[in-house]
Amino acid sequence: MFDEVAARGWGIVNLMNKRDAVRFYDDRYAQGYMEEWPLEEKQRVLDVIKSLDLPETGMALDFGCGNGFFTDVIKQALPQWDVYGVDISPIAVNKARTKYPHCSFSLVSHGLLDKKGCDFLLTHHVLEHVLDVAESWRVINSYGKSRMSILHILPCGNKGSFEYNLCALRVDGIDKEQGGRFVFEDNGHLRRLTAEQMNDFAASHGFKLVFDLYNYQFFGAIDWISLGSFLSIIEMTDFRKSKDGISALKLMCLRGFFLLLKCMRVPANAIDYKRTMMNRYKYYLFFMMLFVFYPISKLTNVCLRHLTAAEWKRNNHRKNGSEMYLYYTRCA
């Protein structure tokens, strides 16, 4: 997920219909889109699914499965369940079938479940991409049984997160005409929903909120922003588009802070990333070039990851996160 920050388009894709969307995501998945996610994100999703009061067996669906990474997470959390994944991208589905043969995959339109219906459904960072949220909820509803549960994980547009407050400093920071979309969103993101909006969609299909969890209130946002490219940091903190003089000064300070933090993290990130990509002798040479900076750089990374993990454990009930986990059930 975080590798993509360096390649953000700083705009919004003009997807007019499903055919456009299929082409767009086929092209992305052909280039390795979302091949890997941070281990912390995987473990977090795994732990949340394991904590749900689900039976030992059942039928689970990963809606918008992409290359199947989180379909496999569902299978790890629910090993006795039949686990399926659906997506609009044929390339993504084919990759998922190859990589995770213990799960079943199909295109959204191919009736994979044979009208049996699923007991549990997951969407992981899907609803911010779809052309029509209401229609996607209708399709999701068609896959489920009358008694079922849903876990939605997606970017959160609630007020008060670090990202929200940063965007609020800019005249173009939050686009109300594009569903509250933040200015620095990946260009495939078409909106940023709030928890209240999601609850309204859920209620229209008979679902009730069981619990809601939130992530990246502060340290988590600092972690991922400082993992982005230097260019993305500069564009995100563009003080020329500030609302006023005070906002411009705050954006300047944030730019300096994130550029410094980025410089501090580069040596450890580069050394750790290159470990599996270079032959041993070239890697040793590369390591020696950056060795003097490595300890403080690695310590910075470890501290940020620790603070992010602690923030999730301590503050996941606080609604001012920039990522939300919403769990719904329907009894009949």
C-alpha cells in the first residue's frame, strides 16, 4: 500500500462506466498494483476477523478482492470456512487464482456463490474506488444471506484526523463535490466516506452497526506520509494553496518536518528494501555506504511503528482516525 504513495497521480480518474474501470484496474494489476501490504496491516485485519463472533464453518466473501491478498487473510482467520473472492478485473482474478489456490475467485458478474449466499463479507479499501456506492451496496446485499455480517475497512472522512486537519489548511484540501475526497488521495479514489454515511447505507439494507474501530489518528498518519516520496510531501504541503497566512505557516512547518523525517528514514528503508534485490557483494558495498546513518534511521522507523501500533491499541475507539473498520450484522 505505502509504495504507491510515491506514485500518486494527485488527481481523480475520469471513470465514466464499468468498462473504463475494468481497463483502469487491469492496467494497474498488470503492473503489480497492491501485490503486498505491510505486515502490520495484515495482522490487524487478521486479529479483527478472529475477534468476531463467527461460527466454526460458513461461507465468506472478499468483495473487491484484487489479487487475493486479504482473501487469504480471511482463510487464515477462518480456516474451516469456504472462502471466495470477486473483483471486476480479470487480471487481478487470474493472479489471485494462481497465488491462492486454496480460495475460489471469480469476476463480480459470474455468480461464483451459485446463489447460496455468504455468511460473512469483507471489503478492504474497496468502496472508495467504486463508481456508485449505493449500487455496490445493492450488489453486496445480493451476495449475502438474510442473516449475515459485513466488515468494511476503508479510508475515513470523519473530522479531526491528522490528514483531515492537514487538508483543512488548503483551499482545495477537501473536495465536497467529489464526496469529501482529500487532495492527496490516490487517483483511483473517488470519494472519502464518513462513518455516518456508511451507517446510513447499511441501515437501508437492514444492517446494524455492532462496532466501529479507527486507525491512523496521528502517529499512523505521520508514519505513512513520511514513507511517501519527497515530491508527494512537497505537493501535500503546498502552502501556495493555503486558506490564509496562518495556514501557510503551518504547511511550511509541516513540509520541513516531513522532509526531515523522510531524510532520516531513507537509509534504513533503502538498506532493508535492497536486501532481497541485490547480490551479496553489491549489497555489502551499498550497506557500507549508508552504514553510518543506519542506526538512527532504523531507530526512527522502529519508534514510529511502535507508536502507530500503540495508537491502534489505545485509541481505536476514537472516531477521528483516517481509516475505519465498521462491522455490521443483519439478523433477518
